[in-house]
Amino acid sequence: MIEKIDPNKEKDERADHIRNNRVTETLVNKIIPFSSVDGPGNRTAIFLQGCNFDCLYCHNPETINICNNCGKCVPNCPTGALEISDGQVIY
């Protein structure tokens, strides 16, 4: 017997998880007060730290996980965009 797969089941389960596990606090990585890059028009863009979606097309990989300023990422950065300054990793 072939089992039918409901494409909406995973979406419904994810929506239920989000509704039932609301975040009350979060870490902000960066706030850009005027941005026209992330879509049409001007807007404020707020980038949160600790994303775990692991999207293949991620344009902000520095927001993945939570940085503890260990510095291990600095020598491994393929573009050389990271550095340590006053004990903090900056980009």
C-alpha cells in the first residue's frame, strides 16, 4: 500500500510549534534603520542572532548560532571579513 503524504502536515506542525513556543527574549545582531536591499521600498531591518534554519541561500551567516567571541571563526572566514577587536568578533 502506498502512503499518501500530506504536504501541509509539516507546515501545520511547524506553525503549531511556533505558536506553542513563543520567544519572549532574543539577541539582536544588528539593526539597519534604513534598508532598501531586503526588498522593495525603505524599511528598518532587524537581524536576530541565533537563527538555526540553515537556509542554503543565507545572506547573513554571521547570525547563525550564538557567538561567544571565541575568535575561532576569524582565521576561517573565507572572505577575511571578521576580526577581533577589544575581545569581540566584529565584521
